Amino acid sequence: MKKKTITLLVSGFFLSTSLYAQTLLRGTVVDKDKKPIPGVSITLGDGKGTSTGPNGEFSITYDGPSQLKVSAIGYEKQQLAISQQTTLQIVLSDDAQTLNEVVVTALGISRERKSLGYALQEVKSEDLTKAGQLSVTGSLSGKVAGVQVNQFGGTVGASARISIRGNSSLKADQQPLIVVDGIPISNEAQRSGDNTYSGVDYGSGLNDINPQDIETITVLKGGSAALYGMRAGNGVILITTKSGKGAKNGVSISYDGNFTIDQASNFPKLQNLYGQGYNGDEYHYGLNGDGLSYQDYASQKSFTYVDGTGSGGGIYDGFDESWGPRLDAGLKLAQFDSPIIDGVRQPTDWVSNPNNIRDFFRTGYSMNHNISLLSRTDKSSTRVSLSYRDQEGTVPNTDQRRYGLQLNNNMQVSEKVSYDVTANYTRTESDNLLSQGYEGNNPMNGFVWSGRQINVKSLKDNWDQRNAQGEYTFYNWNTNYHVNPFFNVYENTNSYQRDRFFGKSSLYYQPFQFLKFEGRAGIDYYGSKTFEKSYYYPSFSSGRFRDTKMDNTELNLDFIASFNKQFGEFNLSAIAGANYRNQKWSKSMQGADALTVPGVYTIGNKSGSAITEMDHTHVRSNSVYASASLGWKDQLYLDASARNDWSSTIEDDFFYPSVSLSWLPTTTFTNLTNGVLSYWKLRASWAEIGAGTDAYQNQLYYYPQPNSFKDVAQMYKSMTYPNKYLRPENTRTWEVGTELGFLNDRLHADFTYYYKKTTDQILNVPTSNVIGFNRMVLNAGEIQNKGIEILLYGDIIKKENGLNWRSTINFSKNQSKVIELYPQLDVNTYQIGWTWGIANMARAGEKWGTLVGNGYDRVEDGPMAGAIKIRSNGLIQTKTTQDIGNVTPDFLLSWRNDFTVKDFSFGFMLDMRKGGDIWSQTMAHSYVAGTAEITAENGIRERAIVAGVDVMPNERFAMQAEDGSWVPNTISTNAQSWYESGSVDQMYVFDGSFIKLREASITYTVPQKYIQKLKGIKRANISLIGSNLALLWVHKSNTMRLDPETGGVSSDSRGVGFEQASVPTSRSFGLKLGVTF
């Protein structure tokens, strides 16, 4: 019996062993090109799992028949039946479905789009460089919903302001954080001047990056940026540079270059009927002619040039306005370029020069050359690029050159150890960049105040004229206020040199397939030199110069642990890390406001006291952060993150959490998908993020005055009372959205609604001087933003061997409202920006950015309610501190279309902005100076005029009757009085709406059948490109047809809503060539 029992037990043991023996499966996962894919998730039906190593290999044991699930980001999933296999090669195909697209998120983490619980948009390299835009900011315009890019003028190297989801702060600088390959870099816009009237724009830091080196740009708009803590309040722009990771093994060399012709466009609309002088039109001739012929009246009472000073015997020759005699009427008057015989200027034809501003500009050009080398092996990839850009501006003697070097290297040292290095260096040089605003050496300012008869050729031919002693004669049409524009650009110059280096290196250790550690070090440095020199202009007749040097260094050190593992039907990915940041900035300047010897710009040649300045800041911070994403059956994802920041600028530490949820109903309920609906995703997120403060706001400091007193330095205590317990601005934001795919993903729709409330605004508010300070720093105020974003794109026509047409629409609408400021101190208004008496204000209960100035005084009640009051002289009655506009756009819209037919492709983008009011210095001064077209239209200078009939016919005007009531206006005046003396700030505000043809391109890609015949060439294409091609439409209130995107003299919030004698933007078109060997 015992023997039988033992026999049965042994037999059962061996039988069970044979039935349940574990099988070891070894395999590799590769793509369609047989390249190994690391990090692929391998899961058995019982939940047991692993992932592939750096060479795509894996091993796993299984018991009997099972299902093997294989998934990787960016590839189609596979499910295989296995029973007794011991080796296996799995080939994964690229996943073209939008929801499975891989995108870069905060801290450089790659995620599948379907798992994200927030809106995220990505712009790829081809879309950035297709039309040959000169800068990254220009390339980004109109390509992301909810992102507004303001280019500040048409000068070479002009800066830009980027805002994401409206304005949520009252600080001057509220631009997004820029992160390149995981490392934050400075996007500081460098300017000189007073940020009010004048200055020189040296450009944005973001434009130090070569667009050809960019792989993708990802915009984090709200809670998606929470992992950046107190630096995330204004959003984050992630830039991933090109590397060799996705390339095939081997070595290739590529050349990409373009050459464009640049033409100044969008010139202000000026009148060409009347020239320089005063009271010279037919109306004043009829009033004051006293029997004189019009020729004699013009020469004796309106204009005759002697020396341009107005005090040398001439008739209004020092007057820089165009209220003079009619042009092209057969008159002959002495002018600045008339011949001199026996010491007397001879009368010459008094004729118009309609193109005198256009004739000042030249045809510029831009060229970009980029050579890159890419090398890849099984264990490493390297990309090195050299770039050169040369730009000659449309303004004479303005230019910029940029030299660049970029390196990106990845190395798999061993199965568990790897590293990467990225490095970027640029040198930017300019011999001259133009001054802007109300500046003596801004030529556009001189043209606004000018005579419409001026012959620019005479100014060009004689700008360097000298007398017998070898001194400049300052040959010009007016010597009272202005300098010859050509003298300005050749002798009053602003040179610039900037060296920029940024990069990072990471060392990775992966002890297990599911666990990885990263040590990361990143640095961003720039050093700049500017030299502003003025030989002569009226306010500095003895010359001046400023020699300024600036340095900025930011060091970031991170340690990050990453975890990614499958647990049955759940997938958990998580990171935890710490960051140390150290940022230093310094500035030094020396100069003089008068020179002993003209044209010698050294401190030893100063006349009077030297002008000196030195300043610095030093900020440090420490942070810890973590995030986790839990996915279930590839259909439901829950994310959470947290960050805690300690900063030297803030007394306390601050905590920033976020949470998001993403659900795919079409995966949960497969019967939802049909021939119409391809997929459906719902998402929601909530986050708390911050915006830190500048250095030295929480302590009292002493500062030196730039000027000394009797050669003794002056130190002063800041008149701003500091706040020891200052807090960063705090934003709580939430959003909901949905993504839908139709017709097998040929049509895609993405809708987002967001809300954000920003509190603890950092305000610098005025106080009474009796306490020893005139301002104090406060945390106060609340700003609310809410809006919608829509992204639509679809393949309208899709034929494999025929015409293909993809159309993309980006739409966004943001509503911004200032809820309160600091009611405890009755602070209900706060100034954001100011120029020429007009303020951009935040007012409690109103939208962000209310323009405040002198407005029309309107009748408040009775039958004439709403009519503009007219004074007894026929001019408008004004009322101070009125709301005269708001700078916030109603909505932004762009429409891109891309067509391909075999080897040809064509694309263009229209960009639209609706609303957003702008106060224009060009309009204000051109109206007063009589140069604007509106000041002479419809014959208004030939007769008396009545408000509401001859001018502003779309408005009602009222005059006061003897009984004090308001009745329809019949009081007459004249055009010169109306525009020159009847100045009203509100008259110079226009609606900033526009439609632009932003860019277009036509490309021919040489077919492979021809390429194969050319030994050594792998790719070749040639394109016709164009950018900023046309301003198609502006609002009727924009009477001078100015480009609404040109801004004020400040590149930050202080310049929003202002246009200040801006240089016309440039239209560019040319050729682009790409070749790979």
C-alpha cells in the first residue's frame, strides 16, 4: 500500500511539473527599420511584466499558454499568443493616431498625448522653419491657441512679448519661462532708455536660439506647468533641440539655408497736398490774403527757407509741420535744397514728394546658413551644427550677424549607465541698431514731424557735408528740432555684441528596467556689450555716449528618480527630484552727456561729470518636486504633482500641487467608435502655481546716483518701503476639455475651457511722503482670467498619389478682469504703463489694460445725450482721466493650409486679431503736424468746417445754447485748428484688429529616383518662401493703416497698448535650399 502511495505521489509530482513548468522567453523589440526600441512595456495576461533594455532586449518567464501585451509610446500596441516559445522578435509599427502621439511635458518627460489631463500644443521643426522666419518668436506667431506674440517694431533684431492665456499680473515682466532641453534660460528683452518715451531695442533672449536647431516647441499653458512651481505663473515654453536619437545608424551631413529680400511695408498714410509752413492753405489765404497773389502770400506769410532755425529771417522755416502752402499748384518757394546765388536761396518748384519716407528705406536682405553633422551607432548619437545669419536692415546702416554652434550627444555607456550633453553657443553682433520712440535719432520720429515737400535724395546726397574747417554743417531741412535722417543712422549709432552659452549634461543610472536615476547640471550665461554714441542731435549738441556691459549666469542642478512599472491592468509612472538654482546678474555703465572733442567717445574726452552706474542681483532657490501618473487599461489616467520652493527673495517656502484626469470613452465603450467617431477623450485638471518676485524687494537697500555732486558720489536710500513678508503671486487654475477624432482621424477637434484666479499681486503703490517713503511693496489684488481655446485640423483631401490638403485653425478668446486691488488703502487703480499722458491702467471691476487719458466730454442726458460737446471755438471739449480704450483683444484666430501634390507642397497661414485698442504716437503727432492723410482729405483745408459734418461724420456733436441746453452743433472752425490745436488723446486710439498673410511657401522635393543617381546625396529640396507678406485688413479707426503689432518703447507690459513712431515692418521673400549627404 505504501509503495502504491509513494508511486502515485511521485507520478503526480512529475506530471504537475511537466504541466506547470515555467518557460523562459527571450526576445527583442524593433521598429520597422529593425532598430531596437528601448523601454517597451512587456506584460503577461496574469499581470507579470518587464520592459526592454537599451538594445530592445527582454526576458520573462511564463507558465503555459498566455497572452503577451506589448506597448511603447509612439507605436501601435500588439497582443501575441505564446505557448512554448523561447525566443521572439517583435516588430512594432509607428502609431499615427493622434491620441497616441508622444509629446514632451514638464521637466522634459515624454508622455502619450492620450494620458494628459490638460491642453498641450506642440509646434514641430518643419512648421517653425518652413517659411524662413528670422526668429523663434516670429516662427511661433499664430501657431498655438491662446498664445499672443507681440513683435515690437520693424527694426533689425526687435524683441517680442509672449503672453499665454491673457495677462494675469500687473508686473512689467510676465512672460513665460523658457526651458531648453530641461534647463531654464533667460528670455530677458534688453533695452536702454526710459521705457516711456525712447530707447534702443536689442532683442529678446529667446531669439539667441537658431530655429534650425529646434526639434519641437511645446507650450504648457496652465496646470501642466505646475512642476515649475513659482516660475510657472505665466506658463512655460519647452524647447527640445535636435539630436541624433531618431536617426538611422551612420553619418550624414545636411545643409539648410535661405536668402530673402526684405522690403519695408505698411508705411503710414500721409497727405501729399500741403507742404511745410503755417497757415498756408486756401482757407487761411482767403482769410488773410489781403489782396496778395497766392504765390506772394505763400512766400511772405506761410513759408520761405533761410537757415531752418526759424530765427534767421525765414518764414516759418524752423516750423516742422505741414500746414503750409498747397503743393503742385505752380508755386515757387525757397527751400532747404534750393540753389544759393549771391547768398540768397532761389525759389524752386514747390512740389510734393509722395515717396519721401519710402525713399529713405532701402531693400534689405537676410541670409541663413546651417550645416549639421549627424552620427549614430547602436550605443551613441551625436549632432553638431554650425550656423550663420546675416541681416542688412531696411533702414540704412542697420545690421545684425549671428554665429552659432550646437552640440547634442547621447551615449549608452553600459547596460545601466548612459549620459547626454547638449551645448549651444551664439555670438550676436550689430554695428548699428535703431533708436525708437520720441528720440532725436529715430528717423521715423523726424518723418512724422516733417514737410511733405522734402526731397530725401538731397538729404542722402549731402548728409556728410562739411564746411571749410572740416566740421559737419548738419545739412537738413530743419535744424531747429531734427537731424538729417542719414546723419542719424551713420553717425548716431548703437552697436551691440552678445555672447550666449547654455547647455546641460545628464548622467543616468538604471539599476532596474523600471527605475532610473538622473543627475543633471545646466547653465545659462550671456554677456552683452552695447555702445550708444551720438555725434549730434538738438538735445545733446555736444555729443554723448553710453558704454554698457551686462552679464547674467544661471546654474541649475537637479537630481531626479524615475519609476515606470506595469501592475496587471495598471501602469504607474512617477518621478521625484530636487533642484538647486543660483542666478547672478550684473551691469556696469560709463558715459558722458557732453564731449570736449566731437566724435571721440572715451571717458577721458568727457566734458563735465562722467555718468556711471553699477548694479547687480543674486538669487538662490531650492526645490523638491514629485509627480505620479496612474493609468488603467490604456483608457483612464490620474496624474498628481507637487513642488515646494524656497527662494532667497521670499521669507517663507511655498507649496504648489496639481491634479489631472484623462478618460477615453471610446476605449472603455468600443461600440462608440464607428465610421464617423474615431476616438473621444475627456480631460480635466486643477493646479496651483506661482510667479516669484525680483531680488531685493523684502529688505531696505542703498543705491548710488548715476550723477555725482561736485565730483562726490551720492548714495540714496530707496524711497520704496520693502515688505519682509512678501509672497510670490499665486495662481489657482482649472480647465476642462475634450478631444475628438472623426472619419478615421481625418478630422480632429480639441476644445478647452479654462479659468484662473491670480492673487497676491505684487504692487508698488504710492504713499504719503510724511512717513519717509513715497511707495511701498504690497501683496494685494486679484485678477481673473477665463477663456476658450479651439484647435481644429483635418485632411480635407487625402489621396496617396494625388492632391492632399490639410487645414488647421487655432482660435482663442480670453476675458481678463481685475477683481480688486487694495481696497484697504483705497487703491482701486494701478498704472501698468504710461507715455505722453496716456496710462495703461488696471482698474478694479474692469478688464486688464484700460487706456486712460483725455477723452471726449459727452452730453449726459436730454435729446443730445451721448453727443460730444463742442466749445465756442468749434473744437472738442475734453474731459480728463477718461477710459479711452482697452488693450485686451477680443479673440485671436489663425488659419493654416498645407497642400501636397506628389513632390510639390504649398502652404500659407492667415493670422487675425480682433480688438485690442492702441494709442498711437504716430497718429497723435502726424495729426498735429498736418502730415496725416486725414488732415487734408475731402478738401477740408479749403473751407471752414463743422464737426460732425466735415470731420468725424459718424459722431454727433452738440454746442451749448444760450439757455444752457445742448443742441446740434453749427459752430465752424478750420482744419488746422481742429487737428493742431484741438488735440484729444481719444482721437489717437485705434482698434488693433488685423488680418495678415503671415507666411507662405512652395517646396519641391527631388524624388528619390533622381536622388539615387546623384552619388552621396540623400535629400534635396528647394523652396520659395515668404513671411509677413501682407497686411490684408485693419479696422477703419486705424486711419493711417499702421501695423497694429508694432509696440511701444518697452518690450514688456509697459509697452502694451502703445505705438510710438514705429519703424515699418518688413516683408520678406526669397529662396530656401536643403540638402543631405
